[in-house]
Amino acid sequence: MKFYHIIIILMTSFSSCKKQERHKPIETKQEKIATDLKLDHFNIWTNYPQKAKQKLIELGFTAIPDSLSRIHHGQGTTGRYFYFLNTYLEFIYVYDKEEFTLNNKKNTALDFKERVNFENNGASPFSIALKVKDYKVDKIPFEKIEYHQEWMAENMSIYAAKNSKLNLKEPSVFVVYPEIETDEFETYDDLVKIPEEYKIWRTFFKHPNGAKKVTKITITSSGLNDNTATIKTLNTLQNISVKSGEKHLMEVYFDNKAQGKKFDLRPEIPLIIYL
């Protein structure tokens, strides 16, 4: 998505759009089109967002101010965000329990309530958001659920993998539409593309610890079935790997481990960071 548009959306707190209930399964051919898919951003569900945010700040990461953090109106969730030149990390959590419960009753095919309860039910707390080159819905290579909510643009939807509700041990997967795709910048100099009136946002991409780009994400899932269409798709992407292991874990590599540093945030966060 063009950064100009995403900033306007954030600054207006994603003003309510026309409500539409759309959560019907979409049947598609299981075709491999991995070259058309890539990482957009990644989420970690948490019940302690401020603690998670503070952990990363202590490691030298710059957080998006809470006042500018995106609210998913109608969904009952929001996040604590960390932006990088090619993607972003969101610690997603429930901020309005009533709204969250109502949304889950309306959208029973989605996995939100199961994911937020990961500490009790063993679900993976991780989500991977993908984007599609030359976007067409039928290029998504797995069965999916069309989902529209207030925070999205009118007549636009994201597509959640149907399997994410059925196989909670694997990370949740969904595909964003072009207008909310994450912008990518090659270098800090390219941040000048962000309009001058929003220049404060340029500072959020710069981290005191020197992290610039996410170059690899490895997800370990307990009890993983690696033959599902979603896992096969993720494992064909250049910078994402999903494997089976004893416990759920996400490992995020920055700049090909140029600094040779490792930070293990367990047990508070199932996350290891490599700089």
C-alpha cells in the first residue's frame, strides 16, 4: 500500500466503513504460485502487550507510539507495532472484549478466539500476513475465508486461510489486499518517499540497535502437520520456514545476522531475535 494512504488511515484511526458480514468459504484450486506470494507482515498474539513492547525497546528497537497504533474497529483488537524497511511486527491483543466477542459470534469460521487463548489450548500464537504480486484473489493457493470488517476499506476484504481455524498448531495465515500492503524501502534514504507532512514516521524505521530489514523468519510449531496447503505454501517462500518442534517459537533474523547477536526472549515471549 502506498505509505501516504496508510498514514491517513492510521491518523484517522481507521474510521468506520460500511459494515458488511462476509465470511463464506471460497473454494480454490490448490495450485502452487509461491513466486507470486511474499511476506507482508507478521503478528504475535499476546496478553501482555506493554511488556512485550518494552522488551523490544530494551533491545534497541523503536516502537510506533501507542497513540498512532492501528485499531481494528469492529474486531476488538489492536497492536503494538515495530516497523522495518521491508515489513513490520505486530504484537496483537484484545482491547475491547465485548467487541471481540461479538465479532467472533458473527465470524465463526475465523480463528481469533482460539488464537488469543493460545496459553490454554496450545494454539500457535503466530500469524503470517502475505501479499500477492499483481493481486488476484484466485491466485491464493489454499482454501480461504473472505473477511470484511469496519477497519477495512469499503468493498475490500482480507482472506484468511480456512485451515487456520482447523489446524491451530500451525501459524495463522491470511492475505491482505493491495491498499493495505506494507510499503518496502531499500535504504533509509528511500524514506524520503514518505510525504513531508508525515515525516515523523521516517523516524520509526530507525532503530538504535541498527536493525534494518527482516531477512528470515523461522517458526517452530508443536504438533505440526507440514502437509497442509498453508504450510506447504509458507515453506516455498524465500524468507519463511515453518517446522515441527516441541514448543511454539518464532525466530526473527535481521540483516542476515550481520552483528552476530542473539536475544532469547523466552519465557515471556516465544521469540528469539538475531541481529
